[in-house]
Amino acid sequence: ANRLRGRSGVSLQRYVLGVMLTSITVEANRLLTKVCGGRYRLYRTDEISGSGHKGGLELEVYDSQNNQRRSVTTLSGGEKFLVALSLAIGLSTVVQAQGGGIRLEAMFIDEGFGTLDPETLATVIDSLAMLQSSQGKKVGVISHTDTMSERITTQIRIIKNGNSGSSRIEIWPQ
């Protein structure tokens, strides 16, 4: 009874969220291992970050390059993008697996690609293409990165009409 009421420091709700986060992290690590060449791996930690927070829902990243675990807050912008993308895909996978027939058919990613080096960007694009072809997902990407526009075969382009403030939509290829 004390455990269910949270007197032990972990409420039932936090316990269930922790179990779900573990499942999501397992799925996220599958993609993260691929796009980072095995350098990074996510782990749940029981550490408490900040006063008033109960542990168990924090993430750390293991960096095989320096053989250390550290807070995800220490990642660079590009690394944070990769972790966020991996977690989003992990969440999608877990929701579909445990959702009793729920099927998430589309994913939209807004920016973030400009923070990646060319090699990692190519790996991410290949991973998204694999996700699209193997699982039949529609992947929508909002980006201003030239490499993305070169690799994405079907595009909806927003084209500004001079200085008028208006714009038009163009489907490419037509």
C-alpha cells in the first residue's frame, strides 16, 4: 500500500512511466546505434536532477568514445537531434506494439537536420527512408537544408512571391 501511494518515493504512476520509458529507450537505442555507429546508447537513471524531482525518469547517454555515461543535456545540438529522433521513433514503435491495434502511419520532423555533419545526415536520411519503405510510414520533413531537398523525391515547396508577403505552394516533381 505504501508503495502504491508513493511513500517509498516512487508512485505507481512514476513506476509505470519508468517501465514505458525503458521500453521506449530500448527501441530508441536500435536506431541510435545505427545512426551513431554504436557510439551512443541511452540509459534510464535513478539520479535526481534538480530539487523536488523524484528519480527514475531521467536519461543519460553512454559515450563509447570516452567510455563514460553523462547527462543528455551535455550533448551538442546535432547529437540532441539524433537522440530526440531516436526517442520519437522508439515512442512510435512502443505505442503501436502496446496500443491494441493503433497504427501510426505518419511522422513529421521539423528542422534539426542543419546541425548534422554530412555523414550523419546521410545516415539519418537513409534511416528515415528505411523506416518509410520497411514499415510503410509516411515521413514528412520540414527543412531548409540543400542536402535534404536533393535526397527527398516528393516535395511540397513553399515559394515566396517577392516582397509581397504572399507565397504559393508547389508540388515537386509536378
